[in-house]
Amino acid sequence: MSEATISFPILGESFSMSPPTYFTLFGWHIHWYGVIIAVGFVLAVLYAVKRSRQFGLSEDDIIDMLILAVPLAVICARLYYVVFYRDAGGENPYFDGLHDLKDIISVWEGGLAIYGGVIGGVLGVLISMSRRRHKTKAMMDLGSLGMLIGQAVGRWGNFINREAYGAETTAPWRMGLSNQWGTWYYHPTFLYESLWNLLGLLLLHLYSKKRKFDGQIFLMYLGWYGLGRTFIEGLRTDSLYLGGTGLRVSQLVGLVTFAAAAVILLYVFLFRRPDPDDMLANRGKAAGETPAGKPPEDDGDKSAEELNAAYRSLTGEENIERTERSGEGEENG
């Protein structure tokens, strides 16, 4: 289906398109899927850098995290896919011999699982922040917002590849795929997930300005994405399954992460009652640090007064002034 013509009846019977999956540059095939993923990554980084100060972080913190988190995210996304992939016969072709090692590491041929990427990204944050543990939760909050951006944009790479669609349907918003044998209509699950992530980004972006504790946005991200993935994954036809069972791995993980995030959030609000002043960003303000985006106050007048006082002390003028004030006080008395 990678070369099928795409149509959406809701946009009109005459609407159809057949976008190429790659373009050629200096003799190299550049896949649009990779370009779209890269665009999502850049947008996520720009967003994180822009808002880093609001979370008590610096641009250097973001760069240090990315150096480790990005490679780990790619590796874990690939491993997740390789471990749980099953062909039509229920077998995993990646483990039928050592000669398949090249296929296992061929990420450029496709096959990345987002939950594996999330796991790798979290590991990268934990390791990169190991010497700055007080920043870990704040980094997870900001990183989760970046993840929503990357996921919302990246799903359009599935659209270009004609993949990650759902079961056949007659829904008004169905997506048609046509080739020489006919036309079939499916749930555009890539679109469902992209819109779900976009809505989650909007809601969490607004709420993040009123968050109550570090780590809250990350938990809300896990709950939001897990809930959406639980339902959307049930519509897909290319799911990864748990062993020889009929359990969809991502659907199971989504349900577990949603439930775990909901329980932890309820526990924190009901029993811990977090104080926003304990958040990393607010601790910096309480310590008298200059808020992000505001220029430091001009200390020129204060510095000049200190220099004048030191000069008077060294030259003896301060003692003379003190004696004169003392004499005036005795006369008035």
C-alpha cells in the first residue's frame, strides 16, 4: 500500500493524492517519514528551550538531556518493535538466527514503537540528570510537552507511508486507499492519534502554568496518552502483540500507564497536598534569583555608595563625621 492513492470522501469524491514516500538529493533517497520526524523533534526542542526558565531549567540542561535521551529513545523504540513484532504466521523473524542482526539494527527501513521511545527518553532524562536530581521531575514535565509535539507531528509520517491505519470502516471521515485492484476504506488512526496529542498539548500547555508540583505534567501526559492509545490501538490492524496471545502490547501498556498515573495523581492531591512553592522554578524565585525574561536590577547606585563608604573609612573621614555628629548631640543635650 506504500504507493496507493489516498482519498477522503468527506473532502469530496474528486479529492485524492499520491504523495511520494521519498525524494532524491545528490543521489540519496531521503524519506519523508524521517524528515517529518526531524521537524517534530526540532519543534519540540525549540518549545523546550523557550519554556525552560519557567520550569526552573536552563538551555544547557536541555542540551545535556538531549545528548543522551535522543539516542536512547531511538534504540529503545527499535528494540520494543523488534521484541514484540510478529509476522502473519505469528513468528518473530528477527530472532531466527544471528544472520538477522543487520535487520535488527536497520532503523532506516522503518519499525519504531513510540512506547519504546518514551521509555528510552525517560531513561535518558534519569541518567543525564543523575547529578542534578533536584531537576529531574521538572525536566520530565517539560520533556513530556515536547513529546506531545513530536508525536503529533510525527504521525503524519505514517500518513505519507500509508501505514498505521485502522480497520475497514464506513465512517464519514474514513480514509480510502486505492490501487489497481480496488479501493478500501479504513479508520485514519494516525490522524486520531495526531489530533489527540495536539489536544493534549494545548490542555497541558495551559495547565502547566498553574501546575502544583514538579512531575505533575509528566503524570498527566502518561494518563492522557495512555487513555487515548488504549482506544486508538484497538482500531489498528498492525498492532504488536504479546507473545502468542491476542493482547495488543501498546493497548495494555496504555491502560496500565493511564491507571497508574491516575492513582498517583489522586494520592498526591488527597494525601500529600503539594505546595507550589516547593517546585524548582518557585524555589529559584524564593531565593531571590532574577525571573526569566526580566533584566537584572541596576546595582550601580548601590555599588557607588559602598565605594564611597569604603573611601571615607580609609581616609578617616568617617571617624571625623562620627565625632562631629557626637559633638552636635552633646550640645543639643
